[in-house]
Amino acid sequence: MDERLAANRENWDDRTIIHLGSHFYDVERWLREQRGPRPREVAALGDVAGLRLVHLQCHFGLDTLAWARAGALVTGLDFSPNAIAAAKNIAERSGLGDRAEFVCAEVYQALDALRHARFDIVYVSLGALCWLPDVDRWAEQAAGLVGSGGRLYLHDGHPLAWALADDGVAVQHAYFEDSEPFVDDADHSYTDGDVPIEHRRSYEWNHSIGETVTALIRHGLRLEWLVEHDWTVWQRFPWLIPNSDGNWTTPPDTPRLPLTFSLLASRP
């Protein structure tokens, strides 16, 4: 494994422990409420009963298992051993273990790790692409898992928001993919929690909208739609405010800024 990705894996092993105890994820509440997929995702993907779905970079599997609760046969893949162990435990506790499989592997090795299986839906949720140096290599793996007539759904942070400094004013990082990563030594994660990250060093890369879409098309998928959103699920900038959906967005007197984007692509 690339030494930078190996550092990211150690970082995410530490984050998993923090996230499992965080209010942000609130695993116990998730289990009690038996949550399914988010309404916006159901609107995008429709009825998934009986469909095969793979969730790439699944962390400890809450979003993966939400689709299992909706009737899909799910597979979650993540490079963190701690995350995969936690996902398997949550799957059993939720009663969804018979509909879910979790595989520990780097996303760049997904095709081999999943034995070149094909899926009806390839699902990628927030906070995935920024940890990867090459979006084309990701698209090769992700698109390769989409079966004939299948779909790929991606919802991720917007590269414009990622390029801005934490104050949301100055441009700090490249908007386009760059061989030189952003190096972060923060001792905390994006969630609540008092436990510091032991392996602080992590590496992140930005990927423009054009680079991401073109990579998927290059590897055989057809873009169905692309939407940019003026909200995200965490307080990316200190001046964002919560909206009625529990997400974070720009104040009414502030110009709207793209904070996340989603797209749907298919294999004809």
C-alpha cells in the first residue's frame, strides 16, 4: 500500500474508536430507531428490495446497513480493520447480519477483493474521494463493479468547499487534482469526542467535478444527472447554520455556496 494511504488507514483506525462513541453517529440511537436510507437517497435509487448493493469506503457500515434494512443485499468495503470489525458487530446487533457482508480492503483493490463481482448499485457516501490520490483509479474500480443496467450513486463534499480554508474565505488548496496532497496533523476528528487521534498524520487530495465525472465516463458509465447542494452534514465552516433537515447551510444573508454534490451514473 502507498505509504500515504497506509498512514490514512492508521488515522481511520483511530477515528473509528472515536466515532463509535460520538453523538455525531450515535450508534445506540441508530440501532433503537432502526433507521433506513435517507429520503433523498431513496428518491435517487428507488426500491432496492432484492438488489445487490456495494458500499465503497463504508466506515463502520451504518449507511450500508440502512440499505439492508430497505431490502438490499449489501456488501461494505473499507480499508480500516477496526471499522470492518465494528461493522460486523453492528450488523449482528441490528439483526441484519444475514443480509450484509463486510470486506476489509483498500478501495483501489476492490475488484480483486470482491472477486470481480457485479452489483446493481455501487454506493459512495460523504467523505470518500478526498482520501484518494487518483480519482481515475477510483473510477476504474467503482465502475468495474457496476453490472449491466446497474447504477453508481455518489454523494460527496464539493471540491470548491474543500479548496477553501477552514474559515471559508481564503483559498488554501487546489481545486484540481494535484500530485502533492494536503497534509493534516490534527489530533481531532470531525465528530464530537474527547479522545485524541494517536496517528495524527493524514493525507488528502481534491478532485474537481470535471475530473470525477470524466473518469466515470472514461470507464464506461453514462452520467444520468449531477446536482450541487448548498448544504452538508457537518459544520464545515464556522458561519454555517443548521437547516430544517438537520444539515448545515449558508445563512440567509450570505451568497449560497456549493458544499456537497451528488450524481447518478449507469452502465447501459
